[in-house]
Amino acid sequence: DAGVTQSPTHLIKTRGQQVTLRCSPISGHKSVSWYQQVLGQGPQFIFQYYEKEERGRGNFPDRFSARQFPNYSSELNVNALLLGDSALYLCASRPGTGGVYNEQFFGPGTRLTVL
Amino acid sequence: GENVEQHPSTLSVQEGDSAVIKCTYSDSASNYFPWYKQELGKGPQLIIDIRSNVGEKKDQRIAVTLNKTAKHFSLHITETQPEDSAVYFCAASRGSNYQLIWGAGTKLIIKP
């Protein structure tokens, strides 16, 4: 079975531009979360979606937004890019809600560089 | 909010020896504690996890222990091998909140 897939793999943008990152969860998984991982640090939670609804938001500015589609894939959008947005953006999928479904499975990430 | 601290930041061990990585958390309501392995250029890979109703869990050469009273949990890797070299992250989450709060990571180096 295919794991979590993300596109693109790498992306270079300039300050002020906008970017859209895409994620396809593991087949059958209904929940997607997004994390930002700055080089040398642990991932920071950005968003969680379940059944197309936002279920959680981390401490990120409104320039960050996301959505989940009926097929459970997801997009993360970042507007007005800043140099500090340069990071590895990770998508994780999870089967659904419920106590036995905590496990999150990560994709390879999208490396965003802002110049 | 939850805060997870991880030590050491770098750990170098001889091949075949054991490695131990420790994490502490601040939110007593946290009840799920996964460990992830991240290799260069890849996303984190879940290697083992433990829930707060369990004190210890083993999977071949890997084990995790949890002390709820002291609010700390540890990863133990025995008989280390070169392929164990990677960055290891601990994390915590609670209840219906599935947001993972991560430690800063430990770079594990296995010396031949």
C-alpha cells in the first residue's frame, strides 16, 4: 500500500509569494495533520483536519491556511512568504478519531526555501 | 500548554552497545507517547509508542518505558546497529487532542 504522499518534493519561492503544498493520506485514513519542521528542530503542529473539518490549529499566523477535500487529500497554503517560513513541511495521516487511532504516519515532506 | 524536553541532543555509542534517550513532559493529561526515527531527507517514521495505561512496551531491540508519576518516558535500543543511526524524536499528545508536541530530537551515532 502507498504511504502518505506529498508534492512537490522541493520548492523555492521569494519573499511575499504564495505557496500551495499538497498531501494524499494513506488509503482509508480520514484525518490529516500538517507540521512545520525547521532545520535542527522537532516538528511544530500547524493544522489538523478530519472529515473536511478543521479540528485543531497550532500557533501559526493567519497567513497559513489549509483545507481537506472529499477524498481526504489536503492542501496547505502559505501567503506572503517570509524567510522564516523556510522549512520542511510534513503531512501526517491517521485513520480517524478515537482512542486507538492515535498513530500518525508521515509523508516525506516538502522542502520549502524562501529567498 | 504541553512542553516536551528531550535529552541528550547527541548520543554516540559503540555498535552493539545500548542507547537510552529520555524525555519529560509537563501536561499530566498527556496519554499517548510515540517515538519517531527520522533519517536524512525523510519524514519521521513511527518506531514504537506507549499509552498511559502501560508502563513498558517492547518490540524486538526497542523498548519504551513510561513513568507517569515523574512524567518522563524513555527509549531503549539494545544491540545497536549502524542502521540505527538517525535522529530520534519523542512526542506527546492527550485525549481527543491528537496534536503531537515534539521534543527537540536526539542525533544517535553508532560507531563501528
